[in-house]
Amino acid sequence: MQIKTERLTITRFSPDMAQSIYENSQDEDTRRFLPDEVYDSVEEAHEAIEFLMSRYDSADDPFVYPVITNYEGKNIGYVQLCKLDEGTWEIGYHIAKDFTGKGYATEAVKAFLPAMAKKLNIKEVYGICLAENLASVRVLEKCGFTQIYQGPGNYQGKEAQIIKVLWNN
């Protein structure tokens, strides 16, 4: 699968992306908002890529795709879908700190979500983020998600203040 937008290409991972995946996982926002996606080494990132690549030709999730800039071919993050139950999924995404605030996350999610909803016959997609992560909340709102909950909840295995949003196909 490959999705092209004006500025981005969403495509499959390849083994040579391990260095950029490792580097993208090292900033403070990643450590705070996505602690289970911080890699301790390039080798660990490579192992994660191998696992994710094995999912592309499988019915098993997660479905995770890197986000590449069209102008310089740089891997700046990813967008993903994880199955919650039949027909219901959760979206996730990450854009490296040096590339935030430029609309890349919104552009990637807006392109990825309808394409994957069609491919996988998805009816509902949830988004869950920390309430303090206002940038992520704005991305989801711009992509047509509606807030359905704000309060205490489980986030990355810990109790936290969360916002839960819903997108209907």
C-alpha cells in the first residue's frame, strides 16, 4: 500500500529505516506520550520493523506505516491502526519533534484513515490521547473525530487523564 499526499508518502516499512525509527523515538515528547515506542538501540528498532513488516501480508494488526516527506524522502514518523474488536479500531500516529507544528500529522491521518477504512471495511475508529496532549487532540478534531469522553482512563498501561474521540465511516 502506498498513499501520496501533496507533501507526504505513506508506505511500507523497509529494514533500512531502523536508524530513522530509532532517532524519531528519542525525543522527550515520544518518551512522555508514547513510552512503549521508544527504542534503546537501532537493533531494537530493526526488530520492531521486522515485526511490523510481517503484518502487511497478514490479517493480524497492528498496521503501521511510515510517513515520508516527498521533498527529501525523510522518514518523519508513522500512522497506524490497531484492532479493538470486529469493525472497531484505534488510530495512532507520531511525527518527530523537528517536524511537528507543520500539519504533517493531520495530513497523514486524513489520507490514511479513509484508505484503510475502505481496505479493511472499518466502521468506527477511536483515538485516545493524554488530555495534556493538545496538539494530538487538535489533529484528531481536524480529521473529523468527535470527542466522546474526557476523564480518568488507561493510557499506555497507566492511569491518566485522557480524551477519547470517535470517527465513523
